[in-house]
Amino acid sequence: MSGLRALQFVALVLTALALAPAGAHLFALPNKIQLPADQYFVTQGIYRGWAVLGVLLFAALAATLALAYAVRATGAPFWFAIAAFVAIVLNLAIFFAWTYPANVATDNWTHIPANWEHLSAQWEYSHAANAVILFVAFCSVALSTLLAERA
């Protein structure tokens, strides 16, 4: 396997792994969004320890940037790699603008503040948006890989 193929594989795998928990959040949303406070906060407990999965986002970010650099003279594969990188940056921006503040305001969903419904909606919908964005990132890495000439 060439260095480029190995990099493409790593970028695909890391982006897919980052997408997995985001997809879980998206598909859980319809079942969680209408729960009363006590049930919602119990349900949120299943995500304890998931913060470590954030490493996958940063690893996918680095891999997509490395991929873009590796295919910088190839036209479409480069632009798809850049699209993946930008999507992951957008994902992180949304996380730090909406998801993380909800985690902080609720002490990682162990404290029920008066505005918990607003915070839960903010948390759920920011995760849903990020699932879609990471799916775009994954598809972009896949297209970059598929369109690159065989090394």
C-alpha cells in the first residue's frame, strides 16, 4: 500500500469513527427530546465518558488536512479533502458554541437548571447538526479517495 493509500484509509476510518457517536446522538433525538427532566437527565448519563471520543474529531481533522496536502495538485480530490476538513472545523465550532456550554451549564447533565429544556434542545439539535456535518465530511473523504488516481 502506498503512502497516499494509507493516508486515505486513515482519513476514512477516523472520519467514520467520529461519525459513529454523532449518528447515535441523531438517532436518539426523537426518543429523548420530549422526555421530562428526571428521565432526560437519567438518559444523559449513558454518555458519561464519551468526551474521550472527541480525540477522534481532532485526529480526523489532522488526517483530512494531511490528505488535502497530499493531493493538493489533483483538482477534485483536493477540494473534497478540503471540504472534509472544513466540515470537521464547522463541527468543532458548533460543539464549542452550543453543545459544550450546555454541558457546562448542567454540570455534564448532573444538575437540572431552570432552563434545562432550552439547554437540552440546544444540546440535541447541535448534535443533530453535527451528525449531518460529519456525514458530509465522511462522504467528502470518500469522494476524494475515489477520485484520486491510483498510486
